[in-house]
Amino acid sequence: MGKYFPAFKAYDVRGVVPTELNEELAYLIGRAYADEVNPKTVCIGYDIRLTGFALYDAFARGLNDAGVDVIHLGMVGTEMVYFATAFYGYDGGVMITASHNPPEYNGLKMVRGESRPISGDTGLNDIERRAFEAKWEREGAGSRVDHDVYADFVQHLLKIVDPSELKPLKVLADVGNGAAGVALNQLLPHLPLQVTPRNFEPDGNFPNGVPNPILAESRAGAEALMHAESFDFGVAWDGDYDRCFFLDEHGDFIEGYYIVGLLAQSILIAGTKDTIVYDPRLMWNTLDIVEKLGGRAVICKSGHAFIKEKMRAEDATYGGEMSAHHYFKAHWYCDSGMIPFLLVAKLISHTGRSLGDLVSEMIANYPCSGEVNRKVSDVPGTLARIEAIYGPQGTVDKVDGLSVSLGDWRFNLRGSNTEPVIRLNVESRGDHALMEAKTAELIALIEA
């Protein structure tokens, strides 16, 4: 990871422009991608960041000089690159985005045909090495063509959730000046929802801050508006809208963990026996819902490459991470920020219950800490120390980091892929005080 260039991460390329990522490197990566994937056609899109088009042009030149034909999608969301790659049968796709990073960042998310992910162990390390060595196998003169895929993308979404199943709910939609407003302006005319748009104008200067609704300051404006006015629910997206976040009718933020349970419920409520993939950071609520509704739950290490691979292997209908990445078989096992929005609206319409009511029982039954991050000098040493204390008292699992179940409470502790940070999640069975006490206890031990 980042052996030759610091912008290469575990799952994508991401760095500060122009010091870590620039047009010269984008060209080299384009040439390297062509040699590694050997495609004939590759679609490329970018989000609202001001450096997006220049990086696209450089990457496209790299592909063209290797004889690859480029389909220019323009300003889109990450899930639209996944859609276009698979739906039109292109040999690969590239999204130029840095998601929720600060404005000076940009990056590249790359997939193969059928929108299969390219990460460290499935080609990304080889692309990095090829870009560094710059010894090209392919030469040619590829073409470029523009392709507006919005109309087809909207129809794709409407096949997953039929608008006739939605009631005219009042929704606050905040896109934080990211790319989602462009897609919503094409999608919403097909829906009966009464949507109040907020920060719909795409603006790479981020006049209202970088759209990252997991941060309290990023969603504060939407919460205030929901407190002041009456809405059935609120939804907010990050810059490239591969993640969406929900506020209930009171304007209260809902942890991503409970949205996983909600989306599993939205799929299984029809009485199907679908397979649901979940990650082990927080899981009791998801397991409870899937079991009650007759589904099949399959655990998987967190991270999009692992989830997508597991979903294909298990023929899973839905996969959810508490980080607000939600994956769907109907979307080529890829993550989407638009499909969860539609499924939540459908569930509220179907049940006649408010969003707050739908999640309140989950929150009461399985209170959780939310993810707590702490910088540590030695991640493996910290994990070993915590395991020595708690492991003998409970059941240990190492699917992803360290998970220990201890009767009425459990925790997961794992290191970051990209920084010297350890991430803690704690949950209990219906005991909020116990969850808080054990969270504080673990934080003290981590910091000791």
C-alpha cells in the first residue's frame, strides 16, 4: 500500500493535489490500468471537485495512448460509474473522487468489467508498480465519446423501487453542494415524494463545508431545519453520494448500524428468504432482524472489496456496513446512496410507521457506542493487550480485528487500513448504562 506513490491506498488512490496526485501521475495510472486490465472500453466520471476534469483528461490520455476507447460520463456519482460499467458492458470504469476528504484532495476508484472492484490484492498494487516502472505493453490511439447516462440510471433505480409503492412523504434532502443534486433533479420528478432540496447546487469550492454527514457539523444545518419545520424524514449524502445518512422526523441522526437493520427489514419484509451480508463491528441488531424475518445472515470482514466478493459468493441480496456503505445485488453487488433513500421511503410508506418509530426499538434493544477512534503508537500491541484482558472472559472472533462477546455486551476493536488509529465499537443487549460503562472502560485501557 503506497509502496511507490503515497496516494495509493488499500482500496483506491487518494491524495492531496498536486503534491500527491496530479495530472502526470493520472496519465501514468491510465497507462498502467490499460496494461493491467487490458480493456477495450473504459468509462470515466468525476464528482464536483475542481480538479476532476483535469485528472479525467490526463487519465483518458493515458488510456487513449494505450489504444483504449474512453467513454466520458461527465459529472456523476460513484454509483453511476458502477452502473455504467456493468449496464453497458464496458471493460472497466473509473470514478475521480475523494469522497468526503477536504477540498485539496482528489482520487481514483477503479473497477473491472461487471464493476468488479480493484483493490490492493486484486490489481491495485500491480497498477502502482506499473505506473512507477512506466514500461508500457500497449500502444495505440483510442477514441473518446461523451455519454449522458442519467436517464438510464434513473430507470435503473425505478426498477428497484417502484414509485407506486411510495406515499407522498415530506422529505428534507441535503446534498451538501456535492454531486447528488444533479441525479436527484432527474430522479425526483418520477417520485410522489414532497422533497425540500438543500444545497443542491454542485460546487467544488464547498461553500457550506465538505459534505460528510457522519460529522455533526456537516449535518447541523439540516438538523436545525428539521427541528424548525415538519418532515417525515431527512436524508444527506456525501460528495460522491455512495453513502447516505438519515435523520428521523424529529431531526435526530440515526447511526448507520441501525440503517443496516432497517434495509435488511425492507428487503425481508416481503417474506423472501434472502441472504444478508453484515460486518462484525456491530451486529446483534442485524442478526436479530434477519432471524425474525426468516433471512440468512452471513458475516464478512468490512471493506467494499471483501463485501462485494462475499455477496457474489453467497448470492446475497443486500450487504450493509455501519459506515453507511450499502451494497445491492440489483446494483451489481455495488454500493449505492440512492437505493437506500428509496428503500427507506418505501418501508415508511409500507408500514405506516415513522422512521423514528422504526428504529427506536432497535436502539433500545441494542444500544451502541458508535465508532470511537483513538490514535495509538502500536495497533497490534494494543489489540494483543486488550485480548489478554477480555479474551479469557468471553468468546473471541477475529473475522475483522478483535471481536469479543461477553454475555450481555460485546465489542469490536480493529486497526485502520491507512493510519495509526484504532477503532472501537461497543454494543449491549438492552442495557444503555452497561454499554456506556464498558465503552469508557475500554477507552481508558486503549489510552493507558
